[in-house]
Amino acid sequence: MRPYEQRFPWNLDWNLLRTFMVVVEQQSISRAADFLGLKQPTISSALKRLEETTGHRLVERGPNRFRVTRAGKVLYSECSTIFGSVSQLPALLDAGEEEITGHISMVLASHVVSPHFDEVLDHFAQRHPKVTYSIVVAESTEVVSRIQQNRASFGICLLNAVPKNLQAKVLFREFFGLYCGPRHRLFGREKIGLADLAGEPSVSFQTEIEGGPLDSVVRLRERANLAPGLRGVSSNLPEVRRMIIANIGIGALPVHVAAQDVKLGLLRQLPPNSRLPPVDIYLLTNPRRKNTAPEDVILRMFDSLIERKVLAERTYDKDTSC
């Protein structure tokens, strides 16, 4: 290392990295100040000191303008990794204890409904009562980002490609069908054909975009010849369900998730009833993460589940797709 590089970690005020990370995430000096409970000049001064220490402009800002520079983006990525590593320290220090303790942080897409996933959580929780848990629900792109930044034990989400430097395994497979709510004109009709859906307004998930992980659901909407454009969009399954029930539009939901609402008379499945699109839900991990004892154990349990049960056994409502 050059002399400057050797001195850098000793000269750096590490608190500046945390402040910088918040500035980038809040996309504003003033919002970062509010988030940290500090005054705006304090945040501006901290950013200036960090730029002087690194020798690079990190943020370009002006009236109605905020842009993170290339150097700033590189530093933010590293700050996120450092933050993830530091957050693991309490659990790593407890790793030598005879009884497993620590914390498991999960980040999940909103429509994770899986008996197999719940079974692993149940078995793990019963065997290790001192472990604590946190679950964050986010869009699949945010799940990927958090795992890349080493900010969670693991993630569960949809993928259209395995992200670089991450590991992904199919946890389960589900099928999507089209549904309407009890106020819709087709709900009480005895027989419904695919042609009856033509021109109907629709709602969808934000991930249901061309080339996205729900691209196959886009094809399903096209088969039904629904009206172009979307009347409602959400990244959250309960809110997509709400819009369907409220008759904002027809929408696609996982068949096994919607089954209970169909029984209760809150939803009705619409054509097509065959060749429904399958969607894989992935278990996402970061191989660079130094797993704590509870993380190691629960991930081994997931691996065992995936090896023990073939994908056909982890496929929900597969008979409806025939």
C-alpha cells in the first residue's frame, strides 16, 4: 500500500460514512438532517469533511438538484457493506455460546405465502428459542439491493436473472390467475368465457412490467385482451387484492394465495383456467456475508428442504395449470 492508503483508515472519521450513507438514501441534506436528528449545517459540514478526506467530490447539489457522483456511488456501496458487517458484530460475538443466540433479519417480497417456508421457521424457532427475528417487506428489486449490501440474513423474492455475486435457489413455485371482486359485473355470472374479459380495466403489481420477473403474467393479461394501460398499481399483494375487491379492475394473484378469498366469496377466478403462468420464488443469499450461528443453521435447514423435496412438491396449485 502507498503511504496515503496506509494512513487513510486511521485518519478517517468513521461516523462520516454513516452520515454519508443516510444522505444518499434520503437524497437530500435536509431530509438526512431530519432523519438523524441533526441540524442541516452539521450534515453539510460532515459531507465536506468526508470529501476532503477522500479527495473526491461525492455529491453534486444545487437548487432542485441532487446527484451522487461516480465516486459517491462507489463509496455508498462500500458503506452499505461496512454497515451490514458492523450490524452482525453482536451476533458474531455471541457465536461461541453453547446455546444459539442472535438475530435473523429477513427481507421478503409481499406475496410470500409458503407452507414450506413457514415450516422451516417453525422448526427453527422451536429448537432455538433465544434467537430473535425481523422481517422487512419490500419490492423484489429492493430485496436484491439489501442482500447485495449485506443488510439482511437472506431474502425471498422474484427474479428474472440471478444477480451478480449472489446465490439464488428456487424455494417454491406458484401459478397466477386472473380475479375479479364481488362488485364486478362478471362476478355472479354463471358462465364466463375468455372473450367476456376483453377491454376490462385491470390492476397489477409494479414488478409486472415488460421483461420483469412477472413478465409471464403480462402474457396472461394479453391472452385475456384486457384494456391497455393499468388502472391501479402496487408493490404490495394485499393492496392489489384490495383494488380487485373494490372493483377498480381485474388483477392477477397467486392461485394458492387467492383460494381462501374465493371460498369466502370475496374473489372469483376468471378465465383462462388452463396454461396459467408459473412464477418461481427464490431464496437469495450473499456468499460474502459472514454468517452468524443462527444464520448458518437456518440456511442449512432451507438447503435440506430444497434437497429433500423436489420442486414438484414445492409447487402450489399446480393442478390448476393443466
